[in-house]
Amino acid sequence: MDQMPREELNANPRVVPLCGDVILFDCKRAPTDNIRTELTFCRFSFKREERGFLKASDGSTVLSVKSSSHVDIVKCQRATDTRSRAAIPCVLVTKKSGKRQSFKYSLLSLSTSDILEPRFEFTLPYEIKERLCILHGPTVLWSHDNTVFYTSLQAQGVRRIPMRLPHSITAELPLHTGQICVIGLQGSDNNPTTNRTTGYLIEDGHVFDGTVILPHPYISITLCILVVSATREDGVLACGVVTATSNQQLVYIDNGEVKDTCQLPFDEPRTIQLLNTGRNGCLLVVFFQGGHVCAVWKDTFQVYIFFIYLFFCKMLINLVEI
């Protein structure tokens, strides 16, 4: 079995961790004819006896049969499937042609039987360049021209939230309904002092005071967010969140009030995950651009350890059963 190259684990943004495995996606011309463009994947599993990640499976699917087409991977991310309630690896790709001024996007997911399945497609007159994420559903959500757009099978086409948000952040709430939330500053571009923090649940269109999740000053500096607890009674939300900021800080906020902070060892955080280690407690694991990882104890908010992604995967498998 092939072993996964260390450099792929350390820095490749097309790596998705899932249930103790590491899945690497790539997009390239088919070696047989150099015309077809294929999306390929390799699943690697950690083997204790080999002390490394070994290839467990691989596969591919054809994305284009035109030599003039240019296909790229835009985003790889794990998301919860509403049908199976399980976490699945998702890949968003774009197909561009020199003759057209439009961009065609396709979302695919990798099934438990290692089959790349197309989910949905959508076409835009512009290229997505601002904040983009793949969330519960799966749902693709992005920003363009101070407006937040999203699409999914349930949305049946591209939709936008009915407000302009010059600065926004997206979060997933651990609720039975209304799970995808957008928080942003709503107001006048000419008079920023009138801006107010507004929250919007895209599933039911509920608008609420966004400061119950993020205080006003944190909207523009938050780079990623994890909602660790949420309740909703009579339309009123109460949330506990952890954010990583551009000031290289990890911040715990409870119902809009800052409760704890700690300094992060790296900049450019990409995502935060909660890891339950059992009797040892819970870790907040922060992934950074470039492959670094930092773990912080949730109860004490003390940095536990920081390392490159390869060693995080080894520690993860030794520490807990995912």
C-alpha cells in the first residue's frame, strides 16, 4: 500500500479528515487521452504497525470531456448530510471556458462506498472570490457585492438573504431547525456608526439581534467560528461560541459576552473543531493556513499543544475513538 506523502498532509488545502481517515482530492487531466478532466480521491488510513497513513482506497469521476475546459477545485470541506445525518466529504469544483463569461459550479460528495456523487450544479455571471463555505445540507454559501448567497437541493436554485451585509460571518447552530446562521453588520455604508449587528437563519428567514452570538467589535475581525451550544425558545437564541480572530486570539463568548481569551501560536486560522477526549475533557482544535494545528483545553482555555497536521492525525487516533 502507498504511504501518504508528508507534504500532502502538512499543507494541502484539499485534504479532508473524516472518522480517523484522511482524504486527499485532486483535479487533473486523464492520463489516457489528456482531454478528459477527472476529479480523483485517495483515502488514507493510519496504521499503527506501519506508523503512518497508508492508502485504503481511491477513485475518480469525469468532470469534463472538452480539452478547452478548465476545471478547478474551489473548496473541500466536511458537511452533515440531511438525508443520512452523517458527515460527508464535499468538493466544490468550477468549470470555466474561454468563450463564456459565466462560471459553472458543481458540488460532489464522497459516499461511504467510496463513490463520488454529484449533488447539484449552479451557474453564476461572476467568479466566487469572497468568503465561501460548505455547510449542513450540504449547502454552499458565499458573499458577493456585500450580499450573502446560498444554494442547496432544498433551496432549488441560488438565493440571497434579504439584506446587505458589508461584513459577515457564517455559523452552524446545533439546533433541530434553523441551523445555518449569518451574522453581519447591517446599515449605511456612508454612516458606519449606524450599523447594527444582525443575525439571519437561512432555513426559516428568522431575523434576530446578532449580538447574542457576536459582540459588535468582533464581526470584522472574526475569521472562523464554532458554536458549542445553542438554545432557541420563543424565537430567542442563547449561544456559546468560540471564535478565532485576525488578532491571533481564541475567544470564548457566552450570550454575547466575552468570557475568556488566549493567544494563538499561529495566524490565519481556517476552522475550529471540538474534540471530546473522554474523561480527559474536551479540546478546541484550531486549523491554520499552511497546515499547522493548535489544541486548546475547553475548560481552562490553555494551549495544550501545537503541531503540524500529520502529528495531529496520529494524536487524534491515539487519543479518542472518532
